[in-house]
Amino acid sequence: MRLFALLAGSAVGVMALAPLTFAAEADEASEAQGAVKAGDGHSLPSPEIVVSAPYQRDRQVVATAVTVLQGDDLQLEQRSTIGETLARQPGVSATFFGPNASRPILRGLDAERVRVLTDGIGSFDVSNTSVDHAVAVNPLLADRIEILRGPAALLYGSGAIGGVVNMRDLRIPLEVPEAGPHVDAVAGLASAAEERSVAASVNAPLGGGFVAHLDGSFFESGDYRTGGLVFSDHLREEAAEEGGEVAEEAQARGRLENTAARRWDVAGGLGWIGQNGANFGFAVSHLENRYGIPNSLDVGHDHDHEEEEATALAEGDHDHEDGHGHEDGHGHEDITLNMRQTRVDVRGAVPLGGAFKELKLRGGWASYRHDEIESTGEIGTSFFNKSWEARAELVQAAQGGWQGASGVQYFSRNFNAVGEEAYIPANETRQFGLFTLQEFDLGVARLEAGARYEHTNVKSDVIGRERTFDSLSVSLGGSVDLGGGFRLALSGARSERAPAAEEMFANGAHAATRAVEIGNPDFRKERQLGAEAVLRGRGAGWRVELSGYINRFDNYIFLSPTGAEADELPVFQYNQADARFYGFEAEGAVTLAQLGDTRVELTGLVDYTRADVLGAGGGPVPRIPPLRFLGGVEASGGVIGGRVEVEHATAQRRITTFETETPAWTMVNASVSWKPFGMHSQTTLMLQANNIFDVEARRHTSFLKDVAPLFGRDFRLSVRFGF
């Protein structure tokens, strides 16, 4: 009942925007269907079109919630990680393991339940194994990012049981530039972490339908500056009880040590675009990313052990360590990660006749490695991952309101870790999937259905275990026109997910989470039964979207403390139990004034997730984001634009036995933008001031929330241009 009360209250709040009197009607022409030609001739998909599917879909009639981020909206939100880039979208939070490793969380679900894709293919990294491992995608090169759930998510594997984040880049050309080479570039400066970044790509026609592509980017930052105190009240209280140097260090303000980063990547590609819709292409890319892990406050350090270390060093025993790579008694590990990935991507489409429109092909392969480097400069642990993924989709021709696509997908992953903290043994994962998505347009109503069968084999020769799973997922949804600009969508899904190698085979100390993690090789499949309702409304000068959802899990996999300790670290065991997630998202906008081409809008967003482990010993699921509000006044559509907003996260007090409460916080942000070559140009200069009042804010979903708050006051200057 609490969910429905919150949903009703938020609905009333957002819907109350609609009856306001408008100075003029909003210009909706910019949201027309299909591609929109920018002022420089570059084709941009309409934000009302969903491209993360075998064929383009109208976002307004999709049965589940979908978010599209592109153009000026993407520039406003763009950060160095995919998690922070998306963290302010409806239903999205992020892991924020410092400023350099942040993965998106969708409705409280992350890691193995959310797939992060590059143009429909996996990111081929090890970000799912640990929150300190960065995702190997570069938001600076993103042309468009989509977040989707429901039937379309079944196309991408059981790892999408919680949803899909698909980042589209232009590395494999999809069109021939009309007026010679086309250049896209973005550059930025930011004060809180002393960031410097630049990224550029060029597509050049070679004749005969061939297009060459080249891109590159560079990002560098220093230690970032926080708002307020670095360490949480909880840690400061513990440090005060201990006294001495630890208590003094706990009062730190300003920059958080060991959070600098340096990243670059480069790619080249070649595509051929035929006159009849056929296209083929490939791209080769290389990424290198070196970044620091935020230092902790080592409260409760064994000072007797510290004296033993000092004695050993005085006697010349320089190899004496505390077992966790610590260089002193206060947790200054100064661990850095050095990531490298080489990747090959291919894409093709073959037009067909009769009942089928085209055959679409997509594939990718990557070799990935990262080293975890200790303060001494020595490599403590190295992670290796070689993966490849291929999919073929047969797209049906639309016939009498019926369209759809079916396909096959194969995924292979070889993982290995070597070193003192190789807590996951070498393992292999193989997945084979068959899927279909079908849509039926009945006029006033539209139906959609999806199904996926998946065969998964996970084995580790090191420990002599092998498991095989057969999973079946199905979904059904539909939307109906209610009139008056409103459309109601309902959907339901039954999904199955095979346990991941990390959940089954982990067995050892994990420095990132500061715990010993133990898996269970006898886990059963995770099953989800979910339902969602979405109400969309749109009229002259207003729009609103409300969504409510509930997901019931059988055999939900989660980490739980055992109460034991090993190597001075708490022991956590992966367990299975039933769980329930439910919540809502509401967003809307109303036009306050129309000043020439500039539309002034009042916007609002609210989202909430509640998650519980059911049965004996149950309780809240850990690291669930609290209720959040985001509202502002925005001017857009003209040469000059801007936004002033307030974001408020309520306190999170629904915690597990090993969590601490997270206080509420409120941030005020502002931005102004200028299009010097006209409102239809892609060239935009933007100045932002985030966290203007320099408040101390902590994200409850972060493992490091007590030692790594969000950015303090941050001035950002960026320019994006295309010609």
C-alpha cells in the first residue's frame, strides 16, 4: 500500500503541472518521427524513436519505460563513466566507486542483471565482477544512449533481466556523409577533479558507398574535491573513539587522495553502404585507462601489528606486509588499476524480399587485461578476459500491422585472474540463445510479445566444477490509446537467469569490497516474475510519464555476512532467497512561456525503489537507492538555453545489518548553453555549475559511500560541434 500511496502522491504532483496556463503552445515539430537532419547535414534519430532493437520503434507505444539521451541532453549529463552519465535519469542510480569506476543501477538491480552494451554488443570487460572495475565504454564518444526494459531486453540475454543500457557510437558508419568528411568533436574542462578531455571522430566518404572512420579521445583528471567532510559521521565517530592520528585524519576535507585518472583510446573503421539498404563494416579499437581507487580510513587497525611491521622494516625486512598491500597504518593503499582492451567489431545488413525485410548481423571480439598496482609499483593482481559475441537477426516485413524479428546469439568468455587477490578462479562461460520479438498494431491498441531460450555452460577446470543451465524467458505487453493525449501500457514478464561464475566460484579476499567473498557452485537458476504499468500523456505544452513496477524473484542471489572474519576481513557468503522489488518513476514538463524559438519549461522527476529479501532471516536488500526528487526550470529550442534545478535524495534508513544509514542531501545545479551557428546546428557551447552550495552528498548505492562522497562544487565548460 505504501508504494501506491507514494505513486499516487507523485502522480498528483506531476499531473498538477498540466492545467497551468501557457503563454504559448510548445513546438512539437522537433519530435517528429524518423531521422532529423541537423543543420550540418548529419542525420540524428528522433528522441521519440528507439533504435536498440532490430527495427526502429515508436517510444510512445513501447509497453515498458524507455529513456533516450542524445544531443544537448547528453552533453549536459556527459561524464567520464557510463554510470555517472546516466545517474540522473528516471529509475537509474550508479555504483560510484570513486569518480573513475561507476556502473549504472536500474531500479535497484546491477552487475549480472544489467547489460551494458556498445551498439548492441557487450562491453567485454570485468566490470560485472567487482565495483572497482571500470566499464570499458567511453561516454565521450557516445552519439546516443538508450535505457530499456521489458520485451526488447530479452533480445540481449539473461544478463538483461534488470534492463539494458545501450551506447551507440559511429565507429562502423551507417550513412554516407552528404557534403564530404563529417567531423564530430567534444572537449571539456571541469574544476572539481581538474578534468581535461577531448574526443573527436571523422567519417569520410571514399566513393562507391565506402566510408572510412577514425576517432580518438583523451581524458585526464586529478584527485577530486568533495563537498564537506571526506569521511562519514559513522567513521568519524569510530575514529574519535580510537583517538590519535586516526581521529585527526578523520576530519579531512577537500580532495580525496588517489582518485586521479588518465585514459585514451583510438579506433578506425570502414563501412560500405549500398543503395538498397545493404551495409557492411568493421572497426578496430584500443583503450587504455589508468585510475586510482579512493583511499579508506583504517579505523580499528591492529597497532601491535603495526609495531611488528616497523620492527621488521628497521631490521631490513622490506618484504614484510600486513597481507592487504597496506603501506601504513591508516589504509593508504594507493592502489591503481591499469586497464587495456583491444576490440574488433563487425556489422552487416542484407536486404531480403517477401516475408522478410532484412538479415542483420553483429559481432565483436575483445582481449582485455587490467593490473591492480600497489603503492610499491608492483602488480598485486591481474585480471584477463577474452570474449566474443555474435548475433544474427531476421527482421520481418510489416504486414497488416504485424512486424517482428527473430534471431540467434552466441557468447563466449574466458576469464582468469593471477595474483594475491585472485579470489575468482579461472573459468569459462558459453551461452547460446534463440529469441523473438513480435508486435501487433490493432489500431487503438498495440500488442508486443517476446521470448528467449538460452543454454549456458559455466565451468572452472581449476576447481573441477561445471554447471549447465537451460533458461526460458517470456514477456507480453500492450498499450492502448485512452484519448486526450494519454496512452496506457501494461506488460508482464517471466525471466530466468543462470548464475554467473563469480556468484558460484568466488572464494577469497576481495580488497575492493573489503571482504572475503565465498560463492556457491550449487546455485539454482534465478527466476523473476514482473509486471509494469506506464501512463504517457502529451499535449500542447505539456507531457507526463508515470510508471509503476513490481518484480518477484525466486532464488535471488545476494551477498550476506556470515559473522566470521578471515585475514581481519568480514566473510560474506553468496546466498539465494526469494526477493521482491517494487517502485515507481514519474516525470513531466509543462511549458511556462514561448519566447520566439525558445521554450521555457517547468520539469519534474521522482523515483523510488523498495527491495526486500523474503522469508526467514530476510530484510532489506543492500544498497538500494532512496526516494529522489529532481525539479527545475529549463529553456530550450533556441540559440540560448539554460537550466536551474534542485536535486534531493532522501535519507536511506532501510539498511541491512552490515550497512550504515545514508543522510539526505540536496544539490542545486545550473547551466547555460549557446548555439553560435543557429539553433539547428550541432555546435553547442555549455557552461555548468554543479553542487553550487558545495554540500556533502553520499550515494547509498556505493560501496565507498562512507569514504568517497560525491563531487563538491564543480564548474564545467564543454563544447560539442559537428560539421
